[in-house]
Amino acid sequence: MAFISNAISVGSNPFRAGFSLPSKNATASRRPHYVRLLPVAKTTPERQTKPKTSSNGAAKNGNADQDRPVVTIAEIRPPTPDMIHPDPAKAVVECDTSKSDTARIAGVGAFVAVVAALLQHSWVLEHRDLAMTGIFVLGYAGIILEETLAFDKTGVALLMGVGIWTVLMTDAGSVEAAHHVKEMLADQVSDISQILFFLIGAMTIVEIVDAHRGFKVVTDYITTNKRKVLLWTVGILTFFVSAVLDNLTSTIVIVSLLRKLVADPTERWLFGAAVVIAANAGGAWTPIGDVTTTQLWVHGNISAVKTMTDLFLPSFVSMLVSMAMFTPMVGNGDFERPNDDQSQLAPRAPLVFWSGLAALISVPIFKTVTGLPPYLGMLSGLGTLWVMTDVLHAGENRESLRGLAAIKRIDISGVLFFLGILLAVGGLESAGILETAAHFLDSHIASREVIATAIGLLSSVVDNVPLVAATMGMYSLDQIPSDGLLWQLIAFCAGTGGSILIIGSAAGVAFMGMEKVEFGWYAKKASIPTLAGFFAGIGTYLALHSINLPAIATTLGF
């Protein structure tokens, strides 16, 4: 290996340096080389090193400016481990990125080529459902391989959603059909926007409370530093909070609390994954805890009291089994808390905290009293808290504590990711693909318990709302009366099954956006514990209904 060590005179910018590489005849490794630049501070005339002179007394570099700094290229050599993974303080320039760039360009080219082939007009007319399914599969593959391809999942999700609706419109062969597609799109956007507004409202309320350091009101009471104790504390807390609020709001609140408790983001992922599982399990046993149970409750398929008494124990067992499998993952020992430079609460922090909590709790009450959608209750709570903080801080130079600053800090990319996912699933629903899948299950599976289980597994991939809606359309209340086994099992399976994959539930998507969790990481760490809890809950429900509890109680004299 040939080494170079030359002193080069440069201008005021110490990194504008030219250098010569070894000659072609030099023996060198074919591995990529790294250039280490060593800047030298500008010297004063007194300390400036004199240039070397030749034998006749003339300077070798007579035109050198002695007032300029000197940059020395210490060496060019094969990469060492410390250069491949350098310290951030070191100035290391990597010279070969062609392989990774080629892989990414090839991936983009393949994706564009496949999508272009799927969108050919004549082929789409004959294979519409296949084209839509193909785009859906490609989109999910892009989300799964986000880290490998260095793509952000939000862009992939948006392209997937728009692509599916483009195929649906391309298949419309007449003006009337095109108008019908537009109507279906408007209906889907109406439903999707309710979820997005709900999400934006909840996240902004949490940001306002967080800006006032209001969560310190709660975290000060959590004194443990033990990982296992914290896991079970947040798991059980989330389970019951989700039953009162809903799984989405509960996840946002508890994950925000975890940010104040656990410093390491990667370690916080484990606790956050447990929160998602507990939130979905807790929301499955009350009519207001999950959108699926609410959907079944509103349509009269289940009743409030019967659902709570029949599904509480299966949901609780599901959560316990998953938490038990998470316990070895968090390990023994203590977790590190964030450095809290501001130990004091912001002005009126307790008032803002309790007001924000009241705004969240008021959402189901607002829905019950007014009959209006939950997102309006969330926006009502946000508006109240926003105006209240403006009044509290009137005349103060505390713009960061107001609603306008809080809404700028929420994760809009996560909201847009959710939009893309829901657009894609809504397109599949409008095309009748999900209903076809539900009818396929009904015609090929005789057991309704297995049908409910299959719907729960499918809900980890697609939105559970259209799946449940399709099932409700297949069976009338005359065939299966209210509070029947199928309806209760669907409420449980669709709610808890969404935790199997991180994009299978609103709670998971919110957690993914807040903590930048990778799809593959969640699948490796959380999917198996979730599946274990999922099947444990189903087994508990079936065991309870196979036992004649009233007869046993009578026999025991109760």
C-alpha cells in the first residue's frame, strides 16, 4: 500500500484541499479507501513554519502564502473498524457508495416497472382485482423493507393508496361508473378524515400537556427504576385506561409518559410495544374501547353489559400472557431515566394536565350525550384546552405553551402514513375484495369460531372495520342473535388481532409514528407474544362458554 503525506496550502476554508492519489503502478488494495483530513489551525506570522529551501536558497514553493492554514492529508489506507463505524467527532469521508446507490436505484426501477405494468389499461380491465391486490402487496413490502431500501414508509403508503384508487377509476368503463367511484371515494375519505381529525386532536392535546410538563404530575409517582416493574405497571395501567378511553388515545398518552421515564429510545420500544398490546386488549371488552366493539354495539350485535362481563377475562388473560412473554425481553436491572434539567413544573402545569385528561375522558361522554362522532368530541376538548391556555398565558412571552406551537410539533408524517394505509384498505373494500374474502371464509370454513379467529388474523394486515362490516352483512340478527358467540368472538379477535403487526391497529400506527419504530423490529419482538395472548384469550372465552356456570353456581349453593 502506498501512503501519501503532503502539506497543501489552501484558502480560508480548511477543507478545500486537492491531493494526488498513488500512481497506477502502485500496489493497492481494491477495497474502498477512506481519506482522513486533519485540519491545522491558522497560525500567526511568528509561529508560521518556514518553507524548505533548495541548495541555492530559493524557496521550493515560492508562491506559498504563509498566512494560510495548512491541511495535512495524513494517509490513504484501507478502512479499519473504527473508520467504518467512526466516532461522530472524526471527519471521515467515504469514497465508495456506488453499491448501495445501485441497489436502491434498482429497487425503485423494479417498483416503477411493476406498477406501470399493473396500470396498463387493457390489462386492468381484465384483471382489476389482481392489479389492486398486487399494488397492495407491493406497498406492504415497501413498508416492511423500509430500512433496507432507505424509503420512508409514509411516501410508500401514500403511493399505495393512490395507486389502488387509480386502478379502480381506470376500470370504470362509463361516466356513470366513474361517478360511482368518486362517490365511493368521497365516502371513504369522510370516514378516514374522522380518524385523522381524532388522531390530530389527541396528539395536540398531549403536546400541550407535555409542553407544560404536565406528565410530571404522574411520573413523579412512578418511583421504580426496575424494568420488569415498569413493564407490568404500564401494561395493567394501559389495559384499564383503554377500556375507559379508547386504544388510540390510551397509546398516545402512555407512550408520552414513557418518554419522561425511559431515556433509551430502543429500550422504550419494548415498553411501547407492550402498551400497544395492552391497549388493544383493554379496548376489546368495552363498547367504547375499540372501534370494532363500538361498531358492533351501535348496530345492536352486542350489548354493553353482556360484552363487558363475557369478554373481560379473555381480554385480561390475553394481556397477561403477552406481558409474561415480554418480561424476559426487558431483562433485569434498572432503566435509565432522562436527564431532567428542569425539575420544576411549568406555570399552572397541574391545571393543564387535569384539564387535558378531562378533555380526553369527555370524548365518549360527548358521543353518548350528543350522538355525534367521537372526533367532534376530541376537537371540542382540544378547542377548550387551546382557548384556556391562551387565556392563562395572555400577555406572557410563552408561545411554546400555546396550542399554535403544540400543533406544529405533532408527527404529521405519521398521520399521512395512516391516511395512505386507510385509503388502500378503503379501495379494497370499495372494490368488494374484502367482502369476497369474508364470503370465501364463510363458504370454506364451517366453524364460526374459526371464522372469527381468521378475521382476527386478517385484521393484523387490513383494517378490521371493513372486515367486521362484511361479516355483519353476511349474517343477520335472525340467524345469529345479539350477544351471540360469533359477535363476541369477532369483537375480541378483531380488537386483539390488530396487535400482531404494528400496522394492524390505530394504536400500533400511532406508536410507530411517535417513536419511529421499524416494522421488522416489531414483527420480531412483539408478534409472537401477541399471537400467544391472542390464542390464550380465545381459549379462555371458549372454555368459559363450554362450562355451564349458572348450573355450577346452583350446585355450590350460590
